[in-house]
Amino acid sequence: MNIEIEKMNKNHLEEIKENLETEFDDFWNYNILQEELNSSNSKYIVAISKGEIIGFAGIKFALDQADIMNIVTRKDYRNKGIGTLLVNELISICKEFKANSIFLEVNEDNIPAIKLYEKVGFKNVGIRKNYYKSKNGIVMKYVNSI
């Protein structure tokens, strides 16, 4: 599968607006993503295959730290390595912006995501109780050199 990674822009957001909550995930809506794209501290990317957006990811910088805000693959393209491509690209962006550490939170029940993050170098460093409504969030930190 030929996949291109591009910087997300407003045209990309408009393209996924109608199916954002059905084909991706329901916890990132259009308005939140629009605010993130307008933030100078946030960087978002999209994965494109055959002219269609099949995934996106975003990161927010605060001083020398970065927080991964989301990594989302379209439901019909999951388990094909797209999440790995996106997270690796976010790590590269962090290197470019000289971040000293990268953090993320993941739902304790999202085993595929936890395995992906561990595979690329994240380690569990804590728990946020009820971060995802009634589910805990696992706090993970990228431990390989940035």
C-alpha cells in the first residue's frame, strides 16, 4: 500500500468532516480539530492512500515537552501499519522541534494501541484514574533518545 504522510491543513479537515465521527473515532470532533489546527503549538499530519485520508495524528508542544494528542486510523484501514507510520512521523517531528520528552495517554482497554506504543519505544509511567470516563488512562513516555 502506497501511503503518503502530509502536514494536515484545513482542506484535509473539510474532507473528513462528514465522516470524522463514524469512520475514525467519536472522541475527536470537527471543532476540536479545527482549534488544534489553528494552534501554533500543535502539529497535525494525515496519512493518504489513493487520494483518500486514511489516518491522522497530532502533537502539542509545551516548552521542550511534546504530548501526542491523537493517532487515528480509519476503521477500514486498521491493523495495516498506518498507526506505526503516524507515530514514527510524530517522533520525527519532535526531533525536529528538539523536544526532550514525548508523552501520551491511552485507554487501558486499548490493547492494540498500547502494543503499538510499546513497539516504537514508549513505556508505561503512570495511571490517570477515570481519564476516559469510567476507564483509566495509561500515561506513557517515549524512552528512546529523541
